Amino acid sequence: MTKLNPDLMTAEERIAELGEILARGFVRLRARKSRAISADRGESCVDFAGEGSGHGAATKPRQAGP
């Protein structure tokens, strides 16, 4: 973000700065909503207990019935 006087900026520079301001506001809003969701559950969406190894124990193949 520039700190130039808007009167000294081109239209393209003003639009680019406006885009930066809006993008930063959007990121802050999403971060605030994310914190509120995490605070309700006390955890993050990626915070979960696994149910075991990602690799199962080797099993014997099933045999077809009669």
C-alpha cells in the first residue's frame, strides 16, 4: 500500500490500492470468523484425534464360501 496523495496517483494506482485495502479487510474478516468458530468448539477444523494408524494390519485374504 502506498502513502501517496491520491491526487498524485494515476487511476490505475488508486484502483490497485483500493484492491489491496479490500483484500486485507476480507482476510481480517475471515480470520475473525475462523477464530470465533474455533473458540466455540475449542479446537480447529484440523484438530482431531486419529482412530489409529493410517496403515492397517495385514489380514489374510477371505476364502469364498461353499
